[in-house]
Amino acid sequence: MSAVHGPIIIGSERSEAGIPAAMEILRAGGSALDAVERGLRMCEDNLEDHYIGTSGLPNARGIVELDASIMVGSTRAFGAVAAIKNYPNPISIARKVMEELPQHALLVGEGAEAFAEYLGFSKAELLTPEAKKLWKDQLKTINSESIEGENTKATTGDERYRMASLELVKRMAPHEGPWGTINIIALDKSGELVCGVSTSGYPYKHPGRVGDSAVPGAGNYSDIRYGAAACTGRGELALRSGAARTIVENIRAGMSPEDACTAALLEAAALPDDFRAELRCLALTPDGRHGGASGMQGSTYTLMTEHSTGPEFHPRRPL
Ligand code: ASP
């Protein structure tokens, strides 16, 4: 591996719940893999966050299904789980897929749960009272008298997505507030570059729906030669455009991380999509350059270097 530019770590909005602990690992000479896993576990355990781990918002049936993945830049090893239920730390199970089941890269649903059980991971109820209330509040609106025609009022891609994905519950409004998948990318002292992503996916999604977070090249990609990138937001657009891999390829072609992210988002934005919602991304290179872009104004990403006294917030370039 090349010259030492780490440790450095970046993450999406709300990753600050885990990034300081992850940086402690890096400062002590620990691995990017351990740092990313530790940081994301803390985010998964953050009960105030309704887009990841315990207290994530459920699918249309009120069941929390989680997606997570981890990718190592030097080997392009990848591990992921998707639509996994009842296990609070999917990032750790994704890592075990990569390390202990290297003949596979992605396990879903019952198979992922069986693997977690075999490894002795503890089960937990993931639907917290607060997340359940948010879901139930949405269900209540379905029983109101003005259901007919409501779908036509949906103006944003988020609203249209959630409404149209629900044959079961016909109509859901988007959840307000800080939202989205959490990405963490770490570069350690040895020069290893690891990218991790964890999410409960789109709130009130169709059961079994898997987004970009568990798919290499879509929501997560790391290649030690050029950089690592990850996405938050409208996962189907990241899947269709291969967004994370596109960003890394853009860096390979000579773009800065910020330009690479912007170009990838513009490519995704050019796709026809009735359910268009914001997509955000961020990237880190093996020589420590970083940047992000977003479909909306005011988005930031979180950064810590060895010398940071706490998480620093950097603007993402708006499209
Ligand atoms: N990217 C996530 C997914 O498609 C959702 C999000 O970040 O809001 O599952």
C-alpha cells in the first residue's frame, strides 16, 4: 500500500454518532475495517435515528428490514446483508459474510438471519415505540375519509415512491426530519480504505425491497487505487446508475472527489424516474482528498482527521 495519508474518516449526515469512536480506533493504529464497523454500530444503536438499525422505520407491514454492506479497497472484498430482520447490527453481519463466507458477497432475508444465528448474533426487537408510532400515524391517515384521489396530490418523488410502493397500505406520507442511510469511509494509517453503509431503507417500503446500500457499485464502492464512495437517498437511482462505482471511475479519470460526486449525481438525475427524490454522495481518496455532492441545498458530510477535536461538517456541493 502507498504512502500514509490517514487516518481520516468521513461520513454522511448523522454519522457523527459514531465517527469520533471510529477515529479513536484509527488514531490508535487500528484498522479502517474495525473503525467503520465500530462507527456504524454506534449509529445503528442510536435510538434517535430512524433510518438505520434499532428504531429504523419499518416496511409497509410494520416490520423493520435492514440493509448493510462493507467493502475493502485493497482487495475489493465485499460483504452485505439485505432485508434482514431482528438483528440490530447488520454491519457486523455484513463483515462476517465478507470474512467467513467469502464464496458469497450478499445474503438476504431468512438466509442472512440463519447465518447471523449460526454465528451467535443476538436478536432484538427493532421496532421501537417511537418508530411504531410514526408508522401507525401514517396508517391512521389511510383510514381517513379522504383517501380517494390523495395520491394525485403527491408532488415530490419521495411521496410518490412511498405511496406507489404500497398496495398494502395505499398511501403514506414521507417522514419529516433528518433522514437517510449512513455512510462511513475510513482511511487508516496503513493506507487501507474501507467503505461501510447501513440503512433501514426507504420508510414504509414494500416488504423485501432492497436498495443501493447492500449492492456493490451502487451505494458502496471502494478501490484503494482511486477512492471510495457511498450514497444516501433514492436508492433505485443509485442502483440504476451504478452511482458509487461511477464516482470511483470519475476519480480514476482525474476528477476531484467533489467533481466526481457531482458528475455521478448529474448522470443519475438524467434518468427518467417518477419517484425522483434527492440523492447524496461522498468520496474519499487514498491520498486523503474528500468531497460530496447533493441534490439539495444545505447538505453536509462529516469529517475527522487525526488532529480533529470533534466532528467537522463540510458542505456538499448542491447540484
Ligand atoms: N439509500 C437508501 C435506500 O435506497 C435510502 C435512503 O438513504 O434514504 O435504501
